[in-house]
Amino acid sequence: MVKRPRIPVATEYGNAAAWWVEYPTGLIDVTRTTHLPKGPLPNGDVAQDQPTHEVPIPPLVKESQLDIGVDGDRTVRIATKNSAIVIIDMQNFFLHPDLRDHPTGLACVIPIMNSVRALRTHGVKILWVNWGLTEHELTTIPPSLVRGFMKGGHGGFGAELTGGFGRLLMRGEFNSELYGPLQGLYEEGRDAGTDVWIHKNRMSGIWGGQTALDLYLQEQGITTLFFAGVNADQCVLGTLVDAYFRGYDCITVEDCVATTSPPGALESVLYNAGGSYGFVTDSERIIAAAEASP
């Protein structure tokens, strides 16, 4: 990623209802709780700045905020009650060795588990966003998507898989369950009220105005999203970009995303995730932030 130099003066971006404040120290406050001392952005303005000596940096509220290090020599301050980690497609169909070879995807399992446990302790919502089709949805999927999931003109959505995996990416089937220990991790959080399973029926989890994920985020007042899962350049990227277009704060967790595409694909995703769509961090920095605010 091309590194942006730190800004020389405190700067507020956005509008009166949704804003970030960036400080010369490298802190970017996305909590939407503190304006610059001069007040909210005037109508029609999308940015304003103020000399550093006039702008005290608000202290971290450890009970409700986390300061998380990100690439580019920055720290992002989040409001935990308004944040969620979106974990996409870590399902048997994409990861189970009996169905495909995805070593980089499997390597994400432990970092995801560690990140989930760290974020849970601070009240960050854990959202498992997965393919899970209904019979009706099979009649509405566009042809480009149908073709993409067929191999040699055979199989595809709803087709019976061998080995007891059930029908391809249909709700309730074994191939649609989370891979290995992730299923148990989700069930643990579901029972505790911290984790939510959200079905999707496109590459993106927020492809339309009435998707289950977007409705849930709006109902819960969530504005900041961490992204994890597979494949990084397909379903993860589709959801990330749509979230960015809708104004969510987007943080990609580098060691929690992977793809079966050639190496340049992941490099491009991470480059744009940190340079355009938001920020890039990793599980170690998430854990460090969580432990610093017990």
C-alpha cells in the first residue's frame, strides 16, 4: 500500500451526521462522538481542519472504545457497540479438504477464532455471513451466477454433492455449515447472544437495499465493520465494496482473508482495502487492542 504521510493539522471528514476525525498523531477516530472544537461540519462542507494546538485529543474510553493499529502508521478508534466483524463463507463447501484444496483459507481459521474471542469480550457483534439458499431463491438467481458455480455444465446450486455433504449451498446442508471448529465457535456465541448467522444469496452480502445483513446493521446501529473470510477477491470483496459504498467504516483483517485465485488477486484486494475502502489490520493487532482495554 502507498503510505500516506501523517496530516499536519487535525481534520474532520464527512458530514454533520457521520464523520471521522484524524489527528496528526496518526489517530483516526471513527466513533462519531467528538467533533473538532469548532463544531460540526457546516452544511455543504465535506472536510474542515483546525490547528493542532487548538485540538486536544479525546482520551480513549476503555469501557466502550478500542484503539486498533492499522497499516500506514495509523490507529483507528472504534466504538465497540457500533462495530461488528463480518466473517464471510468460511463454510465446508469452500474449505473442507474432501471438497477442495484451500490451504490459505484453512490458515485463516485460527486467526479468525482468536479475533472473534478478543472482540466478543468488548461487545463487538460477530456476524457469520454465509451462502444459504432456499428453494424459492433457486428460481431468482441470475444466469451469470448460476453458470459460475457449474463445472463443465453440471452441478451447481442445489445439486447433490457426494460424501454426505448435501445439496450445494442450500440452507441446513452440511456443506453450508461452518468449517471444523468454526461451527462450534458460532454455536457458542449464538447461545451467549454475541453471534448472529446471516444468509446471503449473492457474492455480496449487501447487494440490495433489503438484504438481511444491511437491515441487521441498520437496526443495530452498526457503523464499523471488520472483514474476514473467503474468497477475498470474490464474496469478501463484493461485500466490502458494497459496505464502503453505503458509508460503513471498513477494516480488513489481513490474516483472516484468503483466496484460491493467483497471488496478485489478494495483493490487489489488500492494496485497495487500505488505500481506498478503509483500513487493513491483522488478528495480532486486534488482540493487542482488546488486551489493552480489559
